[in-house]
Amino acid sequence: MEFAPALIEQLRHASRVVFFTGAGVSAESGLPTFRDAQTGLWANYKPQDLATPEAFARDPQTVWRWYQWRRRVHADVTPNPAHHAIAAFEARLPEAVLVTQNVDRLHELAGSPAPIHLHGSVFRNKCASCGIEMPEVPHDLETPPACPDCGGLCRPDVVWFGEGLPPAPWQAAVDAAVKAEVVISIGTSATVHPAARIPLVAREAGALVVQVNPEPTPQDKIALNLRGKAGAVLPALLAAVWGE
Ligand code: BV8
Ligand code: ZN
């Protein structure tokens, strides 16, 4: 895979690089992206309809079972070469920051030290009423357990549509974006807000935005586009920059 020499030079001399990932970085690990049609039992549900507080209030059992199904699916997948390449870049770039929209833990499993999760984690639970953190439970538990403090229902500690993003991760991501020399935006449809603004904030502050995606996205116009799958492009980029 060929890269523009100017891009390689810039990455060789950059220290403040922000990696911004979406569901596409986990696609080659076998995790369906939000855009992919759901399978089996969940084929006739749209994620956007289930990942909302209203859906949980209306039918907690169904929403809980959807997350338990996703946890079972997530438990069986492993990081792919894209996750490993990002972790290898981070190991060489002490000031690198990884911001992810994903709720899986594949970046952590690939060795990324401190991914910033803008949308929470499907492996953390909290009380839907008082918000305290609740322990993980076996992924085959069919009904949400009750909060030991207030009796409220347990829910996954993810950000649902219509919910605000956690302030600290959001601020950390914006701070990294405004200081970034380069943002590498990987596997995101750039349609979910406000997360999708992170590359734009960096661009407006003068950063180069590189986008890795086999498909066009609304980010195309502000990015240097590397059309391809993350699992192929990122290891090739790593080799071109560091000769690894
Ligand atoms: C908020 C956790 C306000 C849950 C998620 C109208 C216009 C604009 C915005 C809105 C609007 N109406 C409503 C909104 C706001 C809404 C929003 O953006 N909606 C969109 C859908 C229009 N946003 C919100 O509601 C946010 N909150 O605004 O709150 C507020 C503020 C203050 C106080 C109170 C309230 C909250 C959004 C967070 C939602 N939660 N996840 C869960 O997972 O169950 S987001 C969820 O979707 C995923 O986590 C992921 O982050 C996102 C999907 O985006 P991507 O990661 O980009 O994935 P996607 O499938 O879309 O695309 C995959 C890409 O990968 C594709 O481009 C594909 O080509 C590419 N790809 C595929 N294979 C590969 C690949 N790339 C590389 N390699 C490959 N092999
Ligand atoms: Zn509670």
C-alpha cells in the first residue's frame, strides 16, 4: 500500500497524534457495526430504537436482553491488526491519545493504555435510577438485577441516544483534539454527534485529519482519505512510518 511521502514525513515527526475510532475498527474482529443489519433474534430491531432511555423505560427486559446478547458476542471476539497497530503507534508516541466511540474493550485487549470512551462501556453496569456503578453479571442473566441501594433497575453504563456524553471523557477528547498535530479517524460513519465533531475541532485548530474507511463519509471533505479497511491500512501505515 502506497502513502504520500508528505504524510509519512508528517507522521514521523508528529508527537501529538489523536486516534479517533468508531465501530469500523472492530469490524474485522467480527463485531457488527451499528450500520450492519442485526442478526438472528435481533434482526427486526434497529439499534437506534433499542439504545435509548425511552426503550429501556418501556421494555427494560428486551433492552437488557439485547445488551446481554451483545456482551456474549463481544466476549468471543479478539482485537484485529488495526487495534494492534494503533497500540503500536501509541507505544512509540508518548503524547498520542486514543478516543473511541466504541463500547467494546478491544483497544484495551490490544494494549492501548487508556482509551477515552465517549459512549461508555458495555462491560460496565449502573443503576438506571440512582446511577451507582453495579457489578458485572453473568451474560446469560435474562432480567436486570435490582440496585442494592435503591431497588432501581440495572442498565449498561453506555451513553444512549438522547443522553449527554460523560463530561470528563468529552472534555479530555476536546482538549486532545485542539492540541493535535494529526488526527487519524478510523472506521466511523461520522454521523453520531457530538462525537463526530472531534476531528472537525482538530481540523479547525490546524491539525491534519487522516481518515481510514472503505466508504465515503461526511468527513471526506476535511480529511486526507485512505480508502481501505483498518486491518490492512493501519499496519501498512505503521510499517511505512516506523519500518515495523
Ligand atoms: C446527545 C452506545 C444530547 C450505545 C452510542 C439529528 C442530527 C444530528 C444529531 C442528532 C439528530 N437527532 C438526534 C441527534 C443526536 C444523536 C445523534 O447523533 N443521532 C444520529 C444517529 C443522527 N446523538 C445523541 O443522542 C448523543 N447525545 O446528543 O445528547 C444531550 C446533551 C446534553 C444533555 C442531554 C442530552 C448520544 C449519542 C451516543 C449514542 N450511543 N453507543 C450502544 O452502543 O448500545 S453510538 C453508537 O453509534 C456506537 O457506539 C457508535 O459510536 C455509533 C455508530 O457510529 P460509528 O462508530 O461510526 O459506527 P457506524 O456503524 O455508524 O459506522 C461504521 C463505519 O465503519 C462505516 O463508515 C463503515 O464504512 C466503516 N467500516 C466498516 N468496516 C470497516 C470500516 N472502517 C474501517 N475498516 C473496516 N474494516
Ligand atoms: Zn440505585
